[in-house]
Amino acid sequence: MRAMNFKKFLVPVGAILLLGLAWRSGGWGGVALAGGAIVMFLLLHFNRAMQVLKRAAERPVGYVAAP
């Protein structure tokens, strides 16, 4: 349970640090590149979650196939 609470704060702080480092090294171009990478990361995880939910919806109640 503690690890989950830690991850809630670690990911946004990591994203902010990444954006800060991108700003220092590349200005607005670096921020755009890092922002695009963060958005891609979020889209990939969202897509994976939707696939898992779709698979679960197609199965009988009480059974979910292993991914």
C-alpha cells in the first residue's frame, strides 16, 4: 500500500524534473520534446489499460485470461 502512495507522487515529480532538465538543456525545443515523450508514455499506458478492460469485458464473470 505504501508503494502505491509513493508512486502517486514519484511519477509527476519525475515528469516535472524531466521538463526542467529539458528546459535547461534545450529551451522550448527541449520542453516540447520531453512533453511529447511524456504524452506518448501516458497514451501507451492508457491504451494498455483499455485493452485489459476490453479483454475483461469479453470474458465470463469471474474469469479473466492472463495477458
